Amino acid sequence: NLIKFQTKRFFRLYPIHIFVLFVVLGIQILKLITINFFNLSSGSDAFTPEDWYTLKDFFHHLFLTQAIFNDSYSMSWNGSAWTISTEFYTYLIFGLIALCTRNNKLIFTFVSIFFIYFYDTISSISPFIDELFRVCIKAFLFGCLFFFIYEKIKFRLNDIFFITLFILSILIFILVNKATFSFDELNFIYNSDTILFCTIILFVSILKKNSFINIFLNFSPFVYFGTISYSFYMIHSSILYLYIQLLKLVFKVQFIYDDAGSQNTGNIYFDTLIMITYIFFST
């Protein structure tokens, strides 16, 4: 079952990942050709900066390890893929824990709480493991614990109760963070952030089927966008890059390169129009 589970996760994640990786490689080769043979500059040289397009990181991407070990740059090549890297191996760890605990939910819960509670200690003794990977494992185990809670809940929420609990959860989150931030307890803040997200997902999952919010969330266009969201997420940065190059070369649009990103023209209305049309083309 573990092999079957991990195989399914592989074929769900890897084909799009490897496709986009070679798309990025192709873009950089095309960029190299246009700069060297046609004297067309896109604002930076191909395969730069050095930490973005190294051969070592390319092989890390092939094995989905770019965000697992500290010897690679997690945002290299296709920056969006760092989440796929952490999630794929978190699935494996989840499967191994389930296998070792023989699907005993009580023991699984104990292991999850142990990891979450001793997260800082575990992080300090595993410096070669990327922080992003450890954070992903932690968030995933929170999700497992909330799933166990979901299984125990028999009642279902109507719209009024859902909205009330939703607002109450947000307020508690704000108050907790405001109370702890002065102590610089960033780890606790992260935990509360993850708990808030899990709590909202839990509330959504126990909505009554005939509630307005549940019907609204199951509106077919929303379901469609949810279905394609992974593909869109993986390819969006490449499409945006090509779109920006087209606007610069053909329509002579001037872009400002700063911390906000290269899609900044200095005009918020024009930027908004660019983003809307790029999302349309990507979809």
C-alpha cells in the first residue's frame, strides 16, 4: 500500500514538474540565443544569476530534492517547485509513519505531537535538512491531527454557525499573535497560523451540503479552477516571464526591476491589466 500510495503521488506531481523544468531550460536556451545572435536583451543574461541555474540544482530538481537539503537553492530553476519537493517527501514520511504505527491513530497522534513539540530541537540536530522541508512536515502533521478531529465530528454546520466560527477563529488568531509577538515567539506564531488554516478547512469540511456556502464553493467554475490550480501554479512564472518579454520587445513596455518583481511598470492600472490578461492566457 505504501508503494502504491507513493507511486500515485509521484505520477500526480512529477510529470508536470519535469515538463515545466524543461520549459524553463528551453526559455534560458532561447534567451541565450536571442542575446548572442540577435542582440536582443531581456534585462539580464541567460542562466543567471549563478545560484538560480546551476547544473547541480538541475539534478536536484530531477530528483525533487532542491528543497530537501541545504546544499541546493530551493528557489532555483522553477521557484514554484520547492513546494512539490517538500510535499513529495513529506508524503513518503507520512506513509512510513502510518506503516510503522500499523495505522494506529493513537500512536500516529503521539508521533505527530512529539515532532511538533520538539520541532526546534529536531531542527537544531539536522542542519543539513532544509528548513522548508521541516516546516512542511510539521504543517502536514497538523493536518493529520485535524483530520482525526474531523472523523470524530458528527454534526454539520449551517451558514450562520460557519460564519460565526470563522470570524471567531480570525479574532482569536489576531489576539494570540498580538499577545505573543512582543516576545518574538515566531515559532508559536507559525503554529497558530497553521492551526488557523487547519481550523478553517475543518469548518468548511463539516458544512451542511445544502448550506449556501457549501453550494457556492462547489460552483462548477470554482471546482474547475481548483482542478487546474496545480498545473497553473507550476507554469505561471514561466508564462509570466514570456509574456513580459513579449510586451517589452513588441510593445516596448518599460518595466522596473525591484524587490516587487519584474512585472512592475510603475502604473498600478497597467500592472493590474497585465496580471489579469496573463492569468487569462495561462488558464
